[in-house]
Amino acid sequence: MREGRFTESDVEQAALAWLETLGYMLLSGPEIAPAQVQAERNDYGQVVLERRLRQALERLNPEVPADALEDTFRKLTRPHSPSLVANNHSFHRWLVQGVPVEYARAEGGMEEAAAAPKKKTPASLSALKRTARRRTVP
């Protein structure tokens, strides 16, 4: 790094070091690449590691029914607008406020929840969590 100037590589290495201090296990791209023993995607067109995202949704939202978690997964992985800017704004809002989902309660009525990639502790930055914000709808 030249004094006063950062390269993309400098930022990447700093971010990786920070994530490692938080307890994340770092793997290089080739280790999880398609056709490898630890492959986490079928091809490079899959930008979301679907298994990890689904596991995080289930782990952090145990009280939310499977179909509502599937709705959350769809919202997170499928753009809703032809505008990249609009999609980025929505995704950012979901990261900060939670992904709004609605599901039927066992005792009747509907439940609104916000499944969110947000947690108060830094060690959970990539995990999805159910926020405390919850409203019951009759």
C-alpha cells in the first residue's frame, strides 16, 4: 500500500483479517469452487451460497414456518426490479431493518415478522436473524 492510497487488495486483506478475528473461517474461492470436494455452488453463475443462506435463516428464525423462510429466501435472492439501484436500496433496507414476511399463525390470524441479516454482535454479520420487531395481525 502506498502512503495515503488504498488498493482493492488492501481493502480485501483488511476485511478478511477483521472477519478472521471475529471467528469466521476463511476459505479461498478455489476451495469451494464447482467440481471441488467442498463445492458450494454448481457453477460460477450462482453468486449466493444457497445452502449457507437457508441454514442461517432456519437457525436464526426457528419460530418462523418453513414457507415464510422460503419467502424470505426468494426475496433475498431474486431481484424485484429491473433497476440495479432500486434492488441495491431494497437489499440494504433488508440488511438494516429485516426482510418483511407474513405467515399464518397456528391459532389463526396472520403474523408479520422481519427476518433480518442483522444481529447486535459483530460475530454474526453474515447470519440472518429474526428481529425483535413483530406485529400480530388479526
